[in-house]
Amino acid sequence: MIFLNAPIQQDKILALLDDQTVNGVHYKLKSKDGMKLVFTTDADDQAAAAANAKKAIKAEPWGSVLFFQAGVQE
């Protein structure tokens, strides 16, 4: 599983990632707690899946200036 800590633009992040396949990795929202979004993925390398999600968000016009964290949750 991966997590994204994003205090704003969560609705846009969810529209981009939830139940979507991005660059060959499928993301599904597992939980949302405050600013923490947790996603399951079908990737073998969860760190690469987190980096892929971050890259996809940063590629969006609204994401290029967004400050957030992406990482692996055990």
C-alpha cells in the first residue's frame, strides 16, 4: 500500500488515482483519514508505485505547485 499526505486538492487526487490505472499501475483508495489517503496497488514495487503516483500528480496543472508526501505504508 502507498500513502499520500495532501492537505488540499484531495478531490482532484482521488479523481486522478482512485480506481484508475496510471502508467501500468492500478490504484484503489483503501482509506482516508484527515489529509492521509491510503491506496492499494497491483505493483510489486510499492516504492515505485508511490513515485509513479507522485509523478502523475505533479504532471497535472494543479499538481505542479502542490506540496504533498508520497510513500509506502506497511
